[in-house]
Amino acid sequence: MEVNNLAVKIRLRRMGAKKKPFYRIVVADSRSPRDGKFIEEIGYYNPLTTPKEVVVDAEKANNWIKNGAKPTDTVDRLFRENSVYSAGANSNNTAEASESEATE
């Protein structure tokens, strides 16, 4: 039996009450709904606290990225701001990352 490679995304799953969002950072099949079925939870993001609270299991995140999961633009920004990426992990914006490394 052959296994198909599914498009896997690292994205935000909205939770919390109305007008009080709280997000879990999850690994999910790109075809599943935003708040639907997911593969694994790797962290959370609370935009209502000051400063904004982001907790991510960097080891799990980098492992998923190395295995082909693509972070969404928002998750990519959160990972960059919180130094989640390891040297070997690639993000969505690999061209942008290589340009910024070249200028440093």
C-alpha cells in the first residue's frame, strides 16, 4: 500500500471566547478546516497579554519543518520573532532568509 504525501501546514487554531481570541499552534493537513482535525499541538499564542505570549516546543516545530511541514505566514513571523528556527530548518521564505543572512 502506497502512502500519499499530504500537504502539512503549521498554523494557528483559534480558540477562546468571542472577541477574546487565543490560538494554539498546530500541525494539520492543509485540507482540514481551521478549527478542525489536527495532527499535533506544538504550542500556543495569546495576543491579548502584554507582551504577547508565545510558547512553542521548538524541537517539535523544527522536526516538522525538516519533515516538510510549511508554516503559514503568521506562524512563520511568530517563529522568527521568537527564534524557533534552528540552523537546518527552512521556513516559507527561504529566499528572504538567505538574503538576510547574506547581508549580515
